[in-house]
Amino acid sequence: MAESRQRLALEVNPLGSGRFEILAITAGPANGWVFPAEVLRESLHLWDGVNCFVDHSLKERSVRDIAGILRKPVWDNQANGIRAELSAFGPSAEVLKDIGRQVLEKSDEPAVRVGFSADVLFQGKAGKVEKILRIYSVDLVYNPARGGIFLRALNQLGINPIMEGESSMKKTQEEVIESKISLQESPEAVQTDQGISLEEQLAEMRQMREQMSAFLLESSLANTNLPQSMKNNIRKQFQQRSFAPAELSQALREAHTLLSELQGANAVKGPARIEGMIEPGERLQAAVDDLFNVPREKALAGAKVAKLSGIRELYLSLTGDYDLHGGYFPERAQLATTADFSGLVKNSLNKLVANTWEELGKAGYDWWKDVTVQEHFNSLHDITGTLVGTVGDLPSIAEGGNYTELKVGDSPETARFTKYGGYIPLTLELIDRDETRKLRAYARELASAGMRKISRLVAEIFTKNGGVGPVLADGGNLFNNAAVTLVDGHGNLGNLALNAANWDTVSARVYGQPMLIKNAAGFYGTGPQMAVNPKFILVPRALQRTAMEICTGALVREQNHVYDNVLKGSAVPLVVPEWTDANDWAAACDPRVAPAIFVGERFGLAPEIFIAGDELSPAVFSNDEHRLKVRHYLAVWVNDFRPLYKNNVA
């Protein structure tokens, strides 16, 4: 297969100011090669964005020669070739537009043989092009190959230029051939329609390039900080001649390199630049974080700080209270800082709470996150959770007819924030005994209490009132087996033991729950089915294995045979730590699709820790203790019964 690069003539029609329509290439023979139509069609995308230059060049292209760009290549069935729009732009754009106007302005006068030639790289063999690889450029040239002149001039002159080296082209395997254009006549013999010779036009182009080179030289020298002597030397090298911008850029870089080497010996070297500073309070907080084995702030991760021996050293160094009066004695305090003992310990303990919270979640106590929606609130006002009903279907309306009222209802459920908390005493005796380990344990206990509190509140939704849940706004318990056509009927309570068949039955019941239309007689239970399968099986620890066999096992084993488990992946088992009944279980939908249970928080899901302790604190005066207070604002409620199902198994 031969790989060949050729320049092929283009035909041009004017589209407007600075725009031309170009017939880039047509199917058929060209310079000993046949270009099939299907090969040209496949190359359409290669023509979009191709640059147009003034004159061909086998060397590196110059910015000065840019004259335009091709856009919107399309296949022309009538011409059996590729057409594209050529927009003039760049330093040589005016040359392109002027020649185009002169060639195409008058149809009754011959035009010079000036047109466009495509520089094409392709693969082929046996004289047939098989694939066009690249379009290098489309160039404005004199006497373009294969009749590559403007369309109107081609019709009048009938010129058939010759490609130099055409007979020497090789078609052997893997051979690359580049054909070159030869001028068939001297420029002096050709005149434009305005009587200006092509040689004069080319002279003007050369003059314009020299002017542009001069402008580039002076502007580049004006924007550099080289000494004047170096500027003069560079000016002598480049003035009064044309040059490529890359040539000037290289000379400027070399001059800057030389200047830096000459001045390097005179450079003044000083100490390393200071990237950042750590305040004493920040350094002390990092030491306290290390004391409680919690991560530091990112900005302090690499800071070198003195290691504290324990909580006693921290307390005495900050307060100077060597007599354990519970006061602050600055004349004896070893650390002069605005940070106080209570604040430093509180910050580290809150980090310890966060870490413990995360570890408890990994242990399974955050099961409730999978079945609930967690929401932040900006006040402690009572919460009204509104379930907006579904329209179900939009009725048709006749042309010119009136729109009918749609039945839309809601099911309001209310909740109230509850404050949970308590305190743990940090006694002066504990500080004096340096029981840092016990203080760390206190923080972990507070985190565990907060996590378990949410877990218990969500678990109790399923176990309240003998296992039928809280009473909802419609007057019925969350779980009941009354018909959904009744005002308080929920149809989501059963007594089925957990097995594969019963899990499928429960899934079907949840899937078929009717959506809310309107809370009014005649509309209860009339909505379209929810059509959502439950995603989670909620079980006590005693049923964990059964739930996993149903939903995660690959095979089902019975007494006489084994078969594939078709229910594998149908749900995710969740163990509820607070459930003690070994037989009851429940199902819940994905809250992202069908939310049912909500957990509201005011200051975060994790509990907050506060420390009260100074000489004015009543606890310090009366009890010799600093108090670690934990506070938790939570609201847990059920918004919709439909995504939930409960089985109370006797």
C-alpha cells in the first residue's frame, strides 16, 4: 500500500465579503491516482478547520502566511466532491480577498491562473486511493495543479496545468510521494483584470511581510527588559529583512540566558522564605489533640510541638492552680496564651466524639441512615412533615375545553424537637491523678450514647404500642392490616415468618400500595400503585442468617435438591441492635425513592460537648469539678406508612 502526499486544485465560488465556497476535491483521476467517491466522503471531517496559507511551502509554516480557514465541509452530489466555506482571516487575509475579487469580479474577462491547491496525504495502491489520512493545508497559489483555479476562470480559459514530477511518482508498498507545483508560465506574461502583473502583486506581498517583521521586532524589543546594548545587537540581526517569529523568539531567549549567567555572581542569597506561622494557641491545640489521640487540623499536621505528659500538666501549665483551688493564677501559669483549659479540652474531645461516631457506624449502629432521611433545621420550631399526594393521571382536554380541577391531597405528620443530654464530672482529683485515659473514655461514651440514642428512637418506631408503631395523623397506628380504602387503613401489618416465599409476598404488598390522591371519602386507596419494591429487610440478630440467605446467597438448599437463588440481591439485610424479639421483622423502601422515616437535627447528628469550669463556676466552687456536658437536639417522625411493612410473628 502506497502513502502519497499531493496538492490538488480546488474550485471556488464567492459567498460574501471574505468568504468563498470551495470545491475542494472531486472523485476521479488526479496525477495518476484515482480518488473514489466513498473515500472522499469518509474524509469529510478532515477538511473542517483546515488552514489556508499564501503559497505552498515544504518548510515550517509562518504565521504571516495565514490567509483563512475552511469550515462546514459537505458532500456535493452534483459535483461528486467535497465543498466547504473558506473564511479569510490572518495577516494574509487581504491578499486572499483581493485576488478573489479580481478573479471573480468580471465574468467577461479572463482571469489569471491563480487559485487554491490542497496539500493531501493519503494511502493507496495500484493507482487507487484507499484512505485520506490528513489535509495539511489549502493554499492560495499561482497555476494550481489539476486545474485548481477559481471556478469562473476555469470555465473561460480551459487551463490544464501540469504537475512537475508527475511521471516520477512511485506506487510501491509503503512509499511516500510528495508532488510539487511548477509554474508553467512566467509571472510577467500574466495580467490581472485590472492590468497589474502578478509579479507586482507578489512584490507587494513581500513588502507587507517585511513591514510586519519590522513591527514584530520593535514591539518585542519594547516589551523585554534586556539592556539597550543587547537590544541594539538583536535589532541589527533582524532589521530590513523578513523572518519567522520563532527565529526572533529564540534570539531573545538566548539573550536572556546570557544576561542571567552574567548577573548570577552578583545575586544576593538570603535565608529561606517563611511560608507560614503557627500561633502559640494553635501549637498548644495540636499538643492537646496528640494527648487525646485525635487527628490535628490539616494546617497543623506537620507542626513540631512539645508532647504533654497528661491532663495534669496541661491544667497546671495553663491555670497555675497548683493548690487545686479551681482558679486561674497568671503569675504561676507556665503558658502565656489566650487559650483556656476548658476550650482546648472541649475541642479535642469533640474530635474524639466524631471519630468514635464514625467507628460505631462501621460497627453497624448507623443502620438507621439507610432507612431514614436526615435533615438539618435552623430553628427548634415544631416540624410539619407534609406528604404531597399524587395526581395519578392527567385527564384529556378537548380543543377549546375547560381545564378540570385535579385532586391533590396531603398527609401532615408533626414532630417536635427533644433535647437529650447530661454531664460527666471532670473532678480536680481526676486531674491531679492525671487520669487522661479515663477522660478519653468519657468522650467515647458520650459519642456512643448519642449514636445509640438515634438508633433506639428509630427502632422504637417499629416496636411502639406492642409492635404496631405510633399513631399517625389519620388516627391509625403506623402498622395495621385495615383496608387502605378506610380513612385509617394502612394494610402494612402481617404475621408471616421470614422466609423466601414470605419475603416475596411482602415485597408484592409494598409494591401494590396505592398512592395518596386526596384525604376525603371516596378517594382513600384509589390512587395508582406505588410500584416500588422494598430495599431493606430489618431483622433482629437472631434472623440475620435467614435474611442473608434470602438476599445474598447464590444457592437455595432444600432437603432433596439445590437450585439458584432468584431473590439474590433483591434486598439488603439490616440488623437492628435494639430489637429483642427473635421472630419479628420489617421491610422498608429506599428513602431516596419513597421516604418514610425522618431524623431531624438542629446542631448536628452527633452530640455536642461543652465544658464548664473556671473560678466563677458553681460546680468548681461547690464540687471541685469541671463538667463535661453533652447536648443533643433530635426529632424523629414517620411521614408516610406506604414504604414500610411489619410482621409481628407469634
